[in-house]
Amino acid sequence: MKHSFKTLLSLALGSIIMMACSNDGNKKTQKAASEIDDVSISQIIEDFENIPTPTSIDLMKMVNSLGVSYVFDATNSLANQENYLSTKQKALNLGVYSADLSYEVAYQRKAETEEYLKCILEMASDLNISIDANKISDKFQNNINNVEELTTVVKDLFKDSQYILNQTSQTETALLFLVGSWVESAYICVTASDLASNNMDFIKVAVSHFEYSATILKYLESRKDNADFSEFYETLNGLQGPIETLKADMNDLEKFEAVAGIIKTMRNSIV
């Protein structure tokens, strides 16, 4: 089946648009999450866009603005790309590398941005995803020296993609992509926490991101017995308790580490 790259890219960005939402967030979001199989992806993306919370790049820029230094080993190695052979592995790690791209853009790592973009375009091609690689590459290259303009390019891709989104026939590939994107963003937050242990603003941002796992759990509910999703469902379900405990006392390092340990295990199972 030929997929739209913009469909998956939109879901990747859309996934982080709600990362700062709490469990009692926007009602439209909750409705979209519980009815994913009954509504169009385009409607879900429209709901996401109406929520005033960060996109993936905005999230990473926020981490940067809080004074947290760039972590060189926070992202997935590009060398791992050749290890992903199945559709499941490729979909998951397309999400992973998309989060990594946002991180590189936010920290204005020009060389890394170009390399991660190249990787994403190659993996999209491997998944038979329809994409105008030259057009996307040109837009990035023309704005590579300006992080604000580059951020705008990515946001415009998100908005422009909505008109071509179709019904949820691509749901399972998109969900794997969504899981990979969330896990990698969570992992980056966990890794960066070593450099921001006394920065309560950063901890609050990280915890808000962790909370979005409850929404992903709703997306996976109907597939909890599916071999591709069962492990993720069980892990995310088990993560809710530690997240609630951490929310109650964000100053407790042990509680943060309990959440971080689960996230690290998930990430290791993907990359």
C-alpha cells in the first residue's frame, strides 16, 4: 500500500502538539482519541491543531530555552538505520528519527539536521510512502541557517498536509509512528534531565510530555491484543501509576527515575 509521507509527518507533529496536555485536557482531544477508528485522520489532526500546546519542534525549543545543554548521545544513531528491516521497525523508527530531527533543528545543529532529514526521506521511501523528497530537501536547505524559518517550514508542512489526509486505512502504520515519536521525545527529556536536575521548569515540561502517554494508551486500546501493539499497551498502562506518583512530588528524584527507567526500556526495545 502506498502511503502519504505527509500523513505520517502530520501525525508525528500532531502527537507532540498534545504532549503538554494533562489527563483532563481538551474534550475534543479526548473524543478524537476514543473514536480514532470512527473518524477521519484529518479530523483528528484538526482537533490537535486547535489545542494551544507545543509542536514537537516547539517542545524541543522550549527545552533549549530553559538552558538545558545539547546532549550528544540523546538521539538514535543514524548507523542503526540499516538494522530496521520490517515494516514495524521502520514505522517506529521513522517516528524516532522525526523526533530526533526536531531536536537537531531546535539546537541549530546544521550538519545533524541535514543527516537526519536524509535518513527520514530514505526510510519513507523504504515504506513506499509518496513524497516529494527534492521539494522538502530544498525547503530545509534554503532555511538551514535560520531556526525560526526552519521551524515555520515544518509547521507549514503540518498545515499543508491536512487536505490530503484520508480515512484511517493507514491507522496501524501511523500508530507505530506515533509511538516511536513519543518514546524518543520522552527519552530525550529523560537524557536531558541529567543536565537539568534542579530546573523545575524543565521537570514540569517533561512530566507534561510523559502525561500524553495516557492519550496514546486510548489509541492503542482496540489493538492491545495485536502482537505489534500489545507490549506497548502493557508498558504504557504500567507507566500511568509512576507518572501520577511523580506528578504528586516532582522534587523526588527517585520518582522521576522510576518513570525514566520505563521509558529507557521502551526506547531500547525500539531502536
